[in-house]
Amino acid sequence: MSIQTLGFIGFGNLAKTLHHGFKDTLFKHNIRLLINSRSTPEDTSDLPDYVSKNTVLADSDVIVIAVKPQQLSSIMPELTAINWTNKCLVSLLAGVSLTTFKQTLPGLTHAFRVMPNTAAQFKQSMTTYSCLETTHSDYEMFITSLFSSLGSIVKIDESSMDFSTALCGSGPAFLFQLFQDMIELAEAEGFSTQQARLMINQIVTGVADSLNNRSESIPTLIKEICSPKGTTEAGLDSYQTNKLSDIWKTVFQTAKNRSEELSKNF
Ligand SMILES: NC(=O)c1ccc[n+]([C@@H]2O[C@H](COP(=O)([O-])OP(=O)(O)OC[C@H]3O[C@@H](n4cnc5c(N)ncnc54)[C@H](OP(=O)(O)O)[C@@H]3O)[C@@H](O)[C@H]2O)c1
């Protein structure tokens, strides 16, 4: 299956980030890019073709839908007007199932639901995807290679998409909130905001490097930091007494429930 043209419908924050990451791969494989968005920037000198929606739909082999979920209905008339049999749809929309697209788009056979996260801007996205069973493996190779250029990519069952949205999509925000709490605590202890931020940045970098470079289990890494009746043990006792593990799990579960609720709108 030859993929010559990649089209975007909607070119906002996420699409721009993806485009930035994909550029080299597209260039290497000589793949043309077509973009349609509601508004066209005044200066498109460093951007490839901005064209009409109908041109994107007619001329692209792979079409990435990158509008907001609530904007989907505004592009549906054009999406339903073409035959999708020999095209591939890539939906980035949170909460819209592939079944919804399959039931609406004539002939849809090859389709992906892809969920990158905001770390895509640093090529550190944890991207999850699912696809229709009928999707041709050439498309799957293309999509996985494209999104691999933005970090890691894992295939999941679509039924796990709500949880993975909570874990990989929202998860970074929950961690940022934890870091903010740590910064506020450090400030209350007399550190400047700058010092506190530097400390958090370095702690997080060290933890990420440990996770990436050490093969031991996380409980082993925790144990290594603890000494009998020491400070870490005291903190972890408080973690347990206050049932923080349960609370953290509830945070992710609540995000998953919200994702399920939002999916019901489509
Ligand atoms: N941001 C993230 O981190 C993230 C992560 C995972 C998934 N997603 C999903 O990615 C999608 C896009 O999110 P985003 O943050 O990039 O949103 P965004 O910045 O608002 O981008 C939406 C784009 O769609 C365009 N658009 C709206 N209506 C249109 C229409 N009728 N025809 C053509 N283009 C139209 C908008 O054009 P104008 O600018 O002219 O309005 C804009 O370029 C969402 O569905 C979201 O669920 C986002």
C-alpha cells in the first residue's frame, strides 16, 4: 500500500506539535502534507499546503482528524461525503470511538484512534492507539513509525482507551500538581520559588533517569532509599496511614470515569 499524502483536518495546538515531530519522517519518505483548518495563518511561508477540506479529503491517503471533539459535527458533512474504502482515518479526538466513525463514514476500513500526550513537544509522548481490526498492516506500520518519532507508542484495546486517557493523557497533570504541592511546601519552609523549582526539576530528572536506567522493581528502588527508622520510612508510614495510594488511584479512576461520560456524547 503506497502512502503518498498525509492530510490534517484541524491544525491547532496538537496538530502543530505533531507536524513539528513528523517533519523529518515525512521528508525522508517523500510524503506530501496537506492541511485544512478553519482559519489560515497570515504567514504560511514555512508551512506546507493549506488547502480546502475537499482537497485534503480527495487527495490524502491518510487523514488525521485534529479538531476538538465538539467541533466534529461541523466537519461531518464533508467526512461522510467521501468513500473511505481506500483511505485511512486517524482520529486524535478524545472520547470519540472508532465504532462511531465506522458507523458514520461510508466504507471505512482502515482507522486509528491515537492518543498522544503533551510531552510530544519534546518527543517524549506516551502515545497509545487502537485500530479497526480491518486496518491494513501497512497503515499500522506507517502510523507507528510516525508516532514513534514523538516518543513511545503502545497498542491497546479500544476498551482501555478511557483508562489510558486518564493515565497517559491526564496523568502528567496530576504529577505536575504533586510537584506544585512540593514547591509550595518548600517555599513555606523558606526556599525561594527559583530554588524550589530547581530542586523539583532535578529530583524529577533523577527519578526519570532511575526508572529508565534501572531494571529493578519500583518497590526495590524505594527500599534502597529507606534506612531502618529513618526519614523515608517515616514519610512512607504517613503515606500508608493516610491511605495516599488509594487516593492517588481514585484521582485516575475519576478521570477515567469522566472520559467514559464524555464518550457517551458521541
Ligand atoms: N492538546 C492535547 O494535548 C491533546 C492530547 C490528546 C488528544 N487531543 C485531541 O486533539 C484534538 C485537537 O486538540 P487541540 O488541543 O489541538 O485543539 P485546538 O488547538 O483547538 O485545534 C483545533 C483545530 O481545529 C480547527 N477547526 C475547528 N473547526 C474546524 C472546521 N470546521 N474545519 C477545519 N478546522 C477546524 C481549529 O481551527 P481554528 O484555530 O481556526 O479555530 C484548530 O486549528 C482534540 O480532539 C483533542 O481531544 C489533544
